[in-house]
Amino acid sequence: MFWIDFARRNARPLLFGALHAFYSAPGQTYVIGLFVAAIGASLGLSATEIGALYLAATLTSAATLVPVGYWIDHVRLVHFSAAVVVGLALACFAAALASGPVSLFLAFYLLRLTGQGLMMHVEGTATARTFDAERGRALAITALGIPVSEVVFPLLAIAGIDAFGWRPTYAAMGVVALVVIFPVTQWLLRTFRRAPPGMTRPEGGGRSLMAGLREIVRSRVVLLLLPSLVVFPFLMTAVMFHIRTIADDRLWSTAGLAAAFGSMAAASVVGLVISGILVDRFSARRIYAVANLPLVVGLALIASTTGPWSAPLAFAVIGFGGGLLRTTFNAIWPELFGVESLGAIRAAFTTLVVFASGLSPLVFGVALDGGVSVSALLWMLIAYGLAATVPAILAARMAVRR
């Protein structure tokens, strides 16, 4: 009843954040990956060539995210959100019109910057600013847009590609962004009777970009947290990118793999709900210290077991951990640094996450090509996850004392 009442009282800011999370899908890997085969066949590009273009575009978008995301501290959110949604629509149109490697690189770059980067940046920054005592619950609710999109978009994308082709399908996503997402999000922001602070901009307009980045560099807490920040994006992206290789090695059937994705999405929702309660009760910095452990446990299940039953169980544990991390990642920065430069600070850490997610498939692929077994790679990833948790726990203790 508390959750229902909280959602009802704050319906508009929560819906605003959830819509941005939901419609980040056109720039997320789980949607773009569905178009790779059709794009390659249409443009005459191999999987390796498309993978290289995608990696370059992802890393370039990560480098751009800080100077672009920083402006959310200095302009009205209604204008920043409008620019991001329109930018995502243009990115979809650029993908639909891609005719060669250069134009495809540009489309990938725009999709990754506006979709995975800025749409999620708006959701996390605006929600974290708007709510204080109930920040964890609010971020958990807005983040529900991700598992919903993980269910809805692949089905629609596959149906659209089969029925109309990949170009009209991407163009349709751009049209929906312009005629549905844009007016709805603008209406949600412009019709507040009394706009919460996070729905406008920080008082004083935010500090300079360099001031926000200097605060990060000088923080010993951040230095201790850095190894753990890249655990989930690095490990999980590597696993998902090479999921077919892992599935064959672990003797997973197609049905078992499908069940694994379903269990991961369901467990992610559970993790989001529980993380919202835990963050509000114990603080994000305490929860984040151990939030990578479910991923470690899930990878250990994959590495130590074979057969169809192991996939749904392991991915359920991993999905639960992903739900914990989505909420705590957005909630920890206002706890440590306040909200005045939250846009610049959050963009800097998101850049780190995007870089890690972009590099991991290449690292994992080189190791596999070099003869390293899937089991050995998984145990290496597990060891890194455990090692990164130790300084994160020390960081949490240090932050709590402060």
C-alpha cells in the first residue's frame, strides 16, 4: 500500500523518469543487436566489421557524454529532455538511412549517445534530484522502465524486421519518439503545479564542469569504489555478447536460454523493488558495497554447472543483482556529492561504465580466440568481482563515518 500511495502522489515525476528509461531501448545493445544481421546483409559488412564500428561508436559516445551530460546542471530540464528525445529520433532516422561504414558509425554513435547515455542520464539525474528521503524507492520505480523495455522492444523489433525490414523499423522508432515520447514528457514537465527542484534545475545553476570533476578526483571514497563500478558492465556485457559461445559450452538448450532471459527480467524487477527499500533504510553507499555479489554468485553457478536447469537459476541471481545495482548506482552520487553538480558527476561515472561495456566483448573475444576456455574465463571474472568488492566495502565504511 505504501508503494501504491507513493507512486500515486508522485505519478508525474516517476512517469517522466520511467519513460526516459523505457525509450532508451533504441540505443541499447539488446535492441541494436537484433538489427546486426540484417544491417550486415544489406550493407555488405561482416559481423567483425560491424562489431568494430559498434565498439568505436560506443567508446566515442562515452567520451562525449561528460561534456554533453554536464549541461543538465545548467539548463532547464524541459529543454534538456526535449533535446535528448529529438536527438534520439534523429539517431533512429540516421540508422534507417545508413548506406555504408561511415554513416553506420555515425548512426551507432548517435544511438549510443542519446539512447544508452543521455536518456538514462535524464532518468537518473532528474529522479535523484527530485527525491531525497524516498530517493531509493523513486529510482527503483523509474528504473522499471528498463525491464519493461527489455520485454517489449525485442518482440516489436523482431516483428517489424520480419514484416517491413530493418530500415522502416528503425524509422518507426524515431517517429514514435517524436509523436509520442516527446509530447508526453514535455506535458509531464510543463503541467506541474509546483515543480519539484529536480524537475527544473539545481539552485544556482550548478558548478562548472571542471569543479565537478575535481571533486571526483580528490575523493578517496571514489578511488576505492572505482574497481567495483566497472564489475557489472564489464562482466555482464562480455557474457551477453558471447552468450551463444557460453551456451554451447555449458550445454544449454534454446529453451533453457530463453527461460534464462525471462527469469533474469523477473528477478531484475524484484531486485529493483528490494533495492529501493534497502537504499532508503540503510543508504546507497552501504548497499552498493556488496551489490556486485549476486553477479559473482550467478557467474559461479554458470562456471560450475551444466545443463538446461542451470541457465534460468544463474540468470535469475544475476538479474536480481542488476536490479540492486541500477538503483544504487543512481542513488549513491547525491549521497556522496549532493545535487548541485550531479549531472557532471553522474555523466563522468556513466562514461566509465560505457567504456567498460564497450571494451569487454573485445577482451573476452581475444581470450577465447587465444585458447582460453569458457570456464577459465568465467572464474577469472569471478575473481575480479570478489577482489573489487573489498575496496568498495572500505569505501562504504569511510563514507558512513563522514
